[in-house]
Amino acid sequence: MANRLKSQDKPRGMRKILIPLHVKLIFPSVFVLGLVILYPLVSSLVLSLFNYELTRPDEMKLSVLKNYGMMIDDDVFWLSLKNTLVFTGVSVGVSLIVGLIGAITLDQLPKRLAGLRGVILVPWLIPGVIVGFLFMLIFDVQVGVANVILERAGIIKTFLPWLMDDQLAEIAVIIANIWNQVPFYILMFTAGLKAIPAETKEAAIVEGAGRWQEFVHVTLPHLRGILIITSLLMVIRNFNNFPLIYTMTGGGPVYSTTTFVIYIYRLAFEQFNIGYASAVGVVWCLVLLGLSSLYIKVLTKQDSL
Amino acid sequence: MFRRRLSLGWAAFVWGSVAIIMIWTLFPIFWMLSTSFKTNLDVFKMPPEIWPSHPTLENYIGLASGINPIPRFFFNSFLTALLTVVLTIVLATFAGYALSRLKFRFRDQILVSVLVTQMFPLVVMLAPLYLLYVKAHLLNTYLGMVIAFTSFALPFGIWMIKGFIDSVPVEVEQAAMVDGCSRMQAMRLVVLPLITPGIVATGIFAFLDAWNNLLFPLTLTNEIAMKTLPAGMVMAFSGQFKSDWSGMMAASFITTLPVLIIFILLQRYLVEGLTGGAVKG
């Protein structure tokens, strides 16, 4: 309002070049986001309607539903869906439980040991590529220390070829992922625990509640919001997790650890089938759009409380 | 303050799980360090040595003189990450201020869309972005990479800084404007100093985002000399170098070190920034 009133005082010729302050302030950000995110998304949508291969750019043909129809008969598409759900489901499920136990027990430590909580965060800061390298070494069939530890503990008798076997590779990737992200859960839950009013806890103790009862009736209900938000956020993040899997297995052996994002990458940059890669990408974006609107709804609801 | 009497079972549970979590967290990091100081021969010993029996710096020295230009990757990473920090802070402060203080149409829609952009998989954008970068001559340029990195750090930064400006009372700013400051002066002189923690947190996350990003340098550069560490390392330790474990771990540690230093120095801002958005006390 203020801007508009002011601009009317100026001579007519000047009014045209007056750009409102908010436009000037927001435009640079919108430009960058538009260029790197919005334009490619829209462009993907368009490309997904074409039969477009990077190796044969001249033979770009419109074939509206061909790419989308291909998915139904594409076994790798369904395998990637399964892999994505297993990878995300197990990672998030286990990390939630470990994170909750971690947050609660670390919260009990005396103040002078609070520094330990900082140390716990470190795996989360390590770049995904490095986590991939590190666990590639740990699970290596020749030199890997995982086999040695498991053998000493009597769990396995012979060394396992972790990254060369379909199921073992999946397990190894998930373990590395859990190592990488448990700190984030601990951090979020610790913050949530701090927000529980001391009086509520004391009231529970005065009324004779045991540790378990306190956990079920006081801690969990208070953490509900943060549990939901953290899970949703991490489901979205894991759906998009690329560097860890890419460095550790490259999606292999064959396609056994190929999740959606890895499949899209392999389609586009190993098979140069841009049209089909875009179509799979569009489907995946729709799924994520649904999830993120749910996330935003929960987040804003929490805010208004 | 009411307290429970100490129970032995509970104490065992607490200390037991803390111990397990600490070992689980630290062992892989220790293993990275330990391997990076082993000779390439000792890496293949079975059972593996916990402490290197012939500790050596040759892997670290080898990084500087090997076939792969790791120092160059490091320089590229550092330069692009720093530029990303600057660009993100400037853009996010402008946008965050407008979204917090000014009233205009589509404000709420812009805020939500900004958040949604963060949720899409980067992979989907790569092919069109690559084609665009070829046309715009941004392939193999620092500018191209910095713009790409910034787009990923920006949404979080805008929300973060908007949140911090929201918590500064409008009266403080109005007082400055009554005293003769323009709106922008009031922002620079009065608001900015009050939101320093938000700016620092935004900067840290922008740095980490750029430093850790694999996909952009992997596809938006095809000259080795322009790769940043993650993409450069994926190339460097493939094929015949795949079992250069000690060299790989030395490079990994070098890549992790800046992140650790930032974390140790700025931990407070980092934790505040991470949990601030999701937890309301």
C-alpha cells in the first residue's frame, strides 16, 4: 500500500520504472529457483511426451503415451519401486527406534558428558559419497572388517560377498544409510524431549509412574508431532537418496539396489534414453508432491498449535 | 524437583545403549583414519590390523602427486562452496526479509512453493538442466555450479531467515525509520545484527550442501579439472584404483575434515538451525 501511494506523487513518466520493493527483493531467488528447478521440471514433463534419445537427437518424435505405457511392462521399473520402498521403509523404521532410544538414553547422561551428543552427530555430516566409500571398504569381501567382526562373533562361518550378492548388497546399503542418518533422528528427538515441560514429568513421577509408563503416557504423546514430521521428512529424503547408493554399489549387482533415483540416472546418463527417464521422473515427482504436501500440512498444523 | 531412586536395571540400560551407540558411531570413522595411515600392503592383511603397524603418511602425500588432481578437486570444492555461501546468504536475506515484512499478493503461495522445490529429486532435473547449460555456455564453469548449488541451499535459507526476521519486533525497525533511516538502512543497521545466528546457520548449510553435492558436478562438468571432490573422487577411485583403499580413505578424510572443523567451531548455530524449524517449545 505504502509503495503505491508514494508512486502516485511522482511524475507520470517515472511510474513505469518503479518496481515494487518486494519484487526487487524476491526476484533474484525466484530466478535461481526457476532456472535450476522449475524450468527443468517443466521441461521433463515435456520431454516425457517425446521419444528422445540423447544419441539420436534428430529423431525426436512426439509419442504422447508411449513412455508412460512402457513402465507397465518394465520389470526394472517395478523392481526399483520395490527397492525404493524396502530401502526407505527399513531405513526409516530402524532409525526411528534407534534414534528414540539414543535420544532418551543420551538425555539421561550427566551434564559434563553432554559433549558426547555432539560427537554422535558426526556421521550425519559426512558427505554421502564418503559414507559410500567407507562402507564399501567395510563390507569388501577381501579386506572388509564386517566379515571379520561377524565371524569372530560366531554369526557367520565363511566370509560373505556382501556387495556382490543381491540381498546382501541391499542389506549393506541400508546399514550404511542407517549409520549415516541416525544422528539426525537423535538430534530431532533430543530437541523434542527438551520441550516436554518439567512439571509434566514430575507429576508422572509423583503419581508413581514407572519408566515405561512415563515413556508411554508422557514422552510418546509429547513427541508425536516431531515423530511424524521427522518420519515424513526422512521418507522424502530417502526416496531421493542418490550419492550413497551410487558410490557403494552403483545400483548393482545388476539392478538389485537400484532405487527410483538411481534408475532415472541410469536411464538418462547410461542409456541416454531421456524421454523414458523423464517419464519415470515425472511419475516419481507426483509421488513426492503428494508426500510433501502432506508434510507441509502437518508442519503448518503443528505451527498453529 | 522430584527424582526417582536410582534403579540398577535402568542405569545398565542407559549406559549400555550409550556405549553401543558410541561404538557404532565412532568405529567407522576410526576405521577410515586407521586405514588412511596404513601402507597399501598392510590393508590387505587378514585379520586386519586395528592400529597400523607401519603408520605412514604416504597416502596423504600421494594425493598431491597422483594421477588424479585431488588438490584441484579440493580447490574447486572450496571455491564453489564459498561462493555458494555468499550468494545464498545475500539472496535468502533479501527474499526472507520481503516474505517476512512486506505484504503482497501470492506471498503465502511463494513461501510454500519454495519449500516444495526442496522435495523433488535432483536427478529429474539433470537432463534438461544439462541441455540448458550447454546452450547457455555454463557447462564446466564455476558460475554454473554455484547457481546450481545455490538453488538447493536457498529454500532452507529463505525459510530460516524469514523465521529469524519474524522474531525481531517490528517496533525496533520502525524506531530506526522514525530516526531517519530508509527501510533498507533500517534492515542493514538494525535487523541484520539481530539475525546473525540465522545467517550463520544458513551459511553453514549452504556450505555443506555445496560441499556434499555429487550429482551437479557429476553431470554439469565433463572436464576433470572442473570437478569438485565428490564427483572427482567417484571418478578417481574407479576401475584400476578401486582397491587403492588407503588412498581412498586418505582422500575421504581430507574431504571430511573441513566439515568437521566447521562443525566443531559452529556447532551451536548448526543445532539451532536444524531443530528450530520443527520444534516449537
